[in-house]
Amino acid sequence: MIRIDDVGDADAAEAYSGALLYAPRQAVALRPGEYLDDDLVGCTVAGKNGIAYGEVTSVEHYPASDMLIVNGQMVPMVSSIVVEIDLAGRRIVVDPPGGLLD
């Protein structure tokens, strides 16, 4: 949730409609299983079987799920497909259904 000083209701908040808001990275509190897009971009994506699929070039946000973009392909960020995210190792392990990354 975001709070802005001196904005106490929806009418006052309307002035910020469409604005791009920034926060210092250290001010962003992430819960387990939450990631910043910038942390995922550049991670190597590999299958559970060791097949390397490429690197995450961007993250897109859709109503059904966020999507990792890997070699121009969209990989849904759902637990049945993305099985491990190792930020320290810059590696994401996936178990894609047939045809997703083939």
C-alpha cells in the first residue's frame, strides 16, 4: 500500500492519476515469494532437466499472472511452472509444459 502525505481521500489522490511514483529500493518491503522485476531480469532460466532456455529479458504484468520474457517467449510466473528462483545464483528453474519453450 502506498500513502502520500496530505492525500486523505480519493478526490485528492486523483491528482496523482497516471503519475509514476518512485521509492528507494531499501524502502520496498518484499514478502516471501515476491521479487522486483529488476532482480529477475538477467537471470538464467533452465529446466529441471538442466536444459538452458536463455535469460529473462523483461517481466510483464497481466491480470492472470506475471510473465517472464525469455527469448521472446512468455513464461507464466506460477508455482507449477517456476519451481525455484535463486537470486543469489541468478538462476530460475522451470518445469514448462510441452510446447511452452520448445
